[in-house]
Amino acid sequence: FNSGIIDLGKLKNITRLNWSAETPAKTSIEIRTRSGNSLDLEITYYDKNGKEVTEKKYGKLIPSFRGKIDTAFSPGSDWSSWSRIYSSGEADFLSPAPRRFTEINVRLTSESPMQSAALDLISLEFSEPIGTNVKGEVTPNQVQAGIEQDFTYLLRAESVSRNFSRVILESPSLLRFNKATINDEFVDVVSKVEQIDPPHDYAGGQRLILDFPNPIKNNKLIKIQFSSEVFRQATRFVAFIENEASTQKVEAGNADKNTDGDSDIVRLPVDAKTIDNMTFNTHHVTPNNDLINDELRIDIDIVNVLSPRILALKITDLSGKTVYSYSDEITAGKARLSWNGCDMFQNKVSPGIYIAKISIDSDYPVQPIFKTISVFY
């Protein structure tokens, strides 16, 4: 079912969508939202027999031949597209805000004729906006995967109606804060970094919290300089402004006319490899406990792996016999594989040449990587 257009009366900072539902086995509820600030008026004319006619023809009819006139409002051109489906337990409002109008679409599904889902209640949480036309963008917007890169996030609140002095930046990657400026003047801010645990818009990540010494004024250009590594195509750097009463999400847009682009998304080259930037600490393992090459360590950047996949290391001798294997679930980011020169029973292997095979279970074929490793004492 569809809620129809919900009119909040004026711009509101919509922050949460709450619902309660019953979903027995083999049933589900899909909830989406969209939002906007304008409505289109649709007027439909009828003759006295209930037949739809054009406005021009209606005007030519004598009054006794004229029928009713229906008026209806529909979402205007500035409305967002439908959001992705809200995940179970997720409450953050996924559509753009602040907005005056919103709409909720709910779909109940079942794989069994004997079971059905039920939506008990659904509600919105909203508050007065902290500011209007609050835009943010990140630069550069294309980088190499897994390489630490300097970034600048630019933010401007065209009109501030409620004072704020905190800015929050979130990313699925690690964030290392460098400095902040307002209108290109250095500002001494208090910064801290928190971990983001799933579920979220992405599988974990970090949150950079910046507390400015004074409230941010209208139309001031804030620049946040930081460094990070990007491991996922279309990585989004999401910002929020916050005061004691509420938090408002920053919309992607042109915050600085002198900066190319207007997006908060950073992209990778289209030919980015799933397994990239692989480094070996050694190709010669000497497991004699002298702290020199006692084990093999393989550092890897995993790129564009959004859901858990199996990363595996297999060590075989030249006859093809497996002497050691290890696997673990990973997502995009940095990973490390290691081997201490022992077999699966922790017995030291014989000196000789071995083959290390590194592979990942992916939605599309990824060629395994083979490297020769020598073991001697």
C-alpha cells in the first residue's frame, strides 16, 4: 500500500522511520520512502455524463452539460526517487531531508499461502531544520584503490536557523583527520574518531566528529581535510551537522563554485582488481625462531567486495599435495594472510619449494594468484 503524500506543513528535518511488524517464516515487509518540496496540481474535467474532457472543451460546454472537476496533487519534479528498501531494524530516514512532503510505500510479501506479514504501525520522527540548503561534496572524486589519499570535504549551510557547532563525517574506510578551515582560515577544532558497527548504509567504517569552538554562521564554507583509503566503487562520504537538539544529514551538492563536481561519492577506476596491492614480506621462510623471516605474511587490498566472501590461502608442495590451508570471511578493505612454515598439525614442513595460492570467492570469476615460496633452515 502507499501512504499518499504526507504534508508536514513546512520544511522538516525528517530523521527516523519507525515501524512494528509481524513477519512469520517465509514472509517479509519491504518499506521505501521518497521526499520533495513541490507538488504538481492535476485538474481533470468531466461532462455531465462523467466522460473526461479537455479543459478547452469543458469551457465551451453550456453550464447544464458540465460535470464535476477533480483536483489532485502529485509529486513535483524535485522529488527524490524511491529509497532502497529499509533493512530490518534500520530506522534512519533514507530519503533527502529537510523536506516538506514525503511518501511511504509498503509491500507485504509471502512465499506461503498459509502465512502473511502484518504491519502494526509506522511513524516518522522529525524536527525543525538546523539549516536549509546544506550542501557537501568531496574532492578528489576518483582515486586508486587501497592507496592512502588526501581528501577535502567541503560543506556550506546557506541559511542557518538553529546554531550548530558540530560536524560529523562518516565513511566505510578509516578516516585520519588533518585540519579544518572556515572560509580558508584555520580553525582549532576538537576531533575524535568512532567505529561504526553494522548494520548501516555500509558494513561498518568510521565516524569523524569535529567540534568547532564557535557556532557556524550562514553561508560559511567549511573545509575538512583528511586522508583515507578507498576499497569500494562509489564510496560515499556522508556528513551531518549537529546541535544539542538534533542531527541533520548534509545533502550532496555544490558547496563551492570553485571546486569541480558536486558529489559526496568517490569512485575507483573501472578496471580495479578485486585482489590488489599484494605484498609479501619474504619469499624465503626460515622458521627457526630467530625472528628473521620466521613466517610468511601476505598483505592484500580487497576491492569492491560488499558482502562477506571467503579469502583463502593454500600451500602445496611441488607434487600438488596440500600442506597447509586457511580461509576467512572478509569484505572490502585490508587483509593479511600468514604461514609459519608448519603443516596443518603444526609440524614443520621439509625444506624445499612450495606454491602459495591466494584466492577469493566472488560473484564473478577472479583468477587465483600463485607465488613460489622456499623453506629452509
